[in-house]
Amino acid sequence: MAGQFRGLISDMPASRRTAVLIFLGLIISSMTALMMWARQPEYQVLYSGLSQADSVTIVSRLRDKRVPFRLEAGGAAVLVPGEQVHEARLALAEEGIPSGGGIGFEIFDRSSLGVTDFVQRVNFQRALQGELARTISQIRGVESARVHVVMPDRSLFAEQQRKPSASVIVKLAGGTVLPPNQVKAIVHLVASAIEGLESKSVTVVDARGNILAGGRPEADEQFLTASQMEFKTQLERRLEDRVESMLAKVVGAGRAVARVDVDLNMRRVERTRELYDPEKQVVRSERRTKESSESGQAGAGGVPGVQSNVSASEQSSPTAQAQGGRATQKSNRVIETVNFEIDKTIERIVEPTGDLRRVSVAVMVDGIYTAPAAGGTPQFQPRSQTEITNFTQLVSAAIGFNQQRGDTIRVMSVPFQAVVPEGADLGAAAQQEFILTLVKYVLGVVALALIFLFVIRPLLAWVAAIEFRARPAREGLAVGPEGLALPGGMMAALQAPMAEPEKTAQQLEIEAARKIYEEVYSFVEENPEKTADVLRGWIKERP
């Protein structure tokens, strides 16, 4: 086959030989590019969402280890061949890479002797901040985080000890909004990781400067928190749905719109009362004390020489003698103490937040449209006052109207504009996108067909014609004016009939060209080295 290929090429003119060489070169280049693309390794993500410092460190380590890599997402994502992903991750993890944009407790792995206590405390604070930032960055929706902790020095006096505080700034992924439960989780995570830190001393802020938690003065009660605002919105929507669904049964779906505004009392009030009932007494304790005493007095006399102290008349009197005897005195006393417990009631009242202070409702109801005249438009007719009154009473009952609370309801009948269905624009956009996609595919098919008709097919026909004309010369046959090989004198006899069937000759040329193309392609695929040698020889033979 190599000899036939050389013979076929050598019989061609220089210009045609150059065209064939270019055609073969394109085929070989395409096959080589296809093989290189097929052998190209499939890259997978090694790390994504990296900071600039981590990206620089990872790229430097991969270059040192001679691991091919690619950068995407502005350098925030590093890709390596799929078969080297796990090995590269283990090698980088051994060196503590990536660090997550901050340093953690690995700072103590390279501590040296002679470090002061102040430096140790600062390093501990830096490590704690870095570890908290890494942990918060693992939460879904958080792209990166930074934590700042204020840890005051310990004091010997408890009244002088200041409490620690912390602030967290989070960078959220595009379009992500942290729900309240995740914000609360971040607050409790930071508060639990730092000794003595309370949840109210933690402030969470996003990259746009919005306060997500903390940072709001306690006395500033006119602002609603995110959860309170959500509760207010849900309550308003529930009342709106209740009113609209009720009116839709009367006036039709989409012909009544209600808007509700509620004023809520979000203050948390606690009251403690002590009530005493003097009518209800209970003996708590009783004490009784009984005292009894007896006392006596002796008369003058009985001692020698006493008579000299009294008069003679007293000594001789019988009464005096009786009084001079012993006199006694007795006394009894009872002390009784009774303590009564008065009935006392202690009430601790906690008023719940979210108490309704006022409800305002505005309702729009579509009117009635009369049949249009010939070629005219429908005429709007508002609802009657009786219907408006009935609608107002229905709305009052639906929302729990309370006049003492200051609730207000306004119902109006207004003409509604024709509403275009929401799916109409979407359907038109989807249809337009489908048409554009279809046009792209059609243009691609047309381009391929044009290339085949005006490039590939003429080239194949040209190669087949060369082979068809060169074959009679090699076999020693005469060549007619149309390139047909005829033996001897049959040329003139069959010249007219052979010139007539142009379609048959074209089919033969296409089949011959296809056969030659298959043989050349098979030869090039089986013998790439010989093909390269032949091409080098042709290039050297060119004048």
C-alpha cells in the first residue's frame, strides 16, 4: 500500500501534490489535537473560596511539588488533576494549609523560649479569634468571617472586674441571607467559647454593615428586631388572606384586595402584687407565761436591847403585839402572746409581647361592569352603599374589630385594571430563548452542510478524478477526451455514448475518491512513521 500511495502521489502535478499534502497535514493535525485533548487530565477542585493569602501559599507549595494546577474564580479556587486531589490535600494539610485566612492554635507550635506573659496572652487571643473565625466559616451561607475579642485583665477586686465582649463580621455568599436561628447559633457559639462572655455582649455584623445581632441599646425599644418584624409581617399577611379569601367568595377571585397594618406592643412588662386579707387570720404562734410570787415582813423585836427602841405604850398593847408578828403577800400574773398570720397573695404578672394595640384595614373591591354597546367598552358601576356596608361588617368580624382599641376599616369600590397573567411574560421569554437556541443549532447544521458540499465533497471528487485519469495510463490504455480509458480503436466507436452519462461518471468518481480516502486514512493510522517519512521526502522534493 505504501508503494501505491507513493506512485499515486508521484503521478500528480506539483500544485495538486501540495493540496493533497495540506489535506493530509490537516487530518494528522486534527487527529493529534484530538488525542492530546483526550489524554488531557480532568481537573477537579482542590480548594474553593480561598483568601488571597491562602491562594498564594497553595500555589507556591504546588509549584514546589511540581503538581499542575489551574486557578479559577479570580484565584479563589484551585484545581488540580483528579488523580492528585487527595494526595495534594493530605500534603497541604500536613503543613496546616489552608489556614482559613487567619491563624489558629498552631501559633503555639512554633513558640520559642523566653516569651513574655503578655506575648502569650496576645497569641492566645489571636489563636482563639482565628479558630472561631474558621468555625463560623463552616456555616452554610458564610463565605468568610472575622472575630474580634476584648478580654480585659483580671482584677483582684470583683467589683472592678470588667466583662469580655466580642464582635463578629461575616461575609455572606452572593444572595445569601442568614436566618435568625443561624445568627443566634453564631452568638451562642462565640459566647460559649470565651470564658465569662455573655450572649448579650456579642455583636454580629454582615459585610454590608447590617447589624444581625446585638449592638442595640437596651433603652432603644422603638426598633423591632428581625424576629419581631417577621411576626408582625406574618400576622398582617394572615389577616389579609383571611379577608381576601372571604370576599373572593362573593365578588370573585382577584377582585378584592386587602391590606392590613397592625400596631403591636412589643414591650415586655412584669408586675408583682401582694394582696392582704385581714378577714382571714391564722394563728401562727402562741406563747403563754404564768408568774406567781409570795412575799412577807417581820415585826420589830426579838433581839436583846430592842425594847429600848420602842415606847412603853406600844409594848403593852395587844395590837402591837399582833402586828409585831410576821406578815405575807401573794401575787399571780399570766402573760399570753398570740401571733396571727394574715392571708397574703403574691401575684407575678408577665404581659406577653405582641399584644394588639390597633388594627387598620383597607379593602378595595372591584365594581360591576355592564354589557358594552356595539363596538363600545364595558361601563364600570361601583358597588352600592348597602354592599359596602355588608363588606365592612364582614371584614370587622373577620379581623376581630374592637372599637375601644381604635381599629379602623375602610372599604372602597374602585375599577381594577386588567392584569396580565404572570406566566405570560415568562412564556414569551422562554419561547424566545427556545427560538434562539433552535436558530443556533440550525445555523450549525447548515454550516456543516455547506462545508461538506463546497469543501469536502469537491476535494473528494477532485482526488477521485485524479485517480480515475491516472489509472489508464498506468495500465497502458488509451485515454479519451473525457478521461475514459478505452482499448485501441473502440475509442471512436464509443466516444458519443460514453460522453452522455455524466451522472454515472460522477458516481464512479465519488466511489473511487471514497475508497482512496479510506486507504490513505488506514495507511496513515497504521503507519504514522512511514507517513511522516513520505511527507518529509515530498517537502524536500518541492522545487
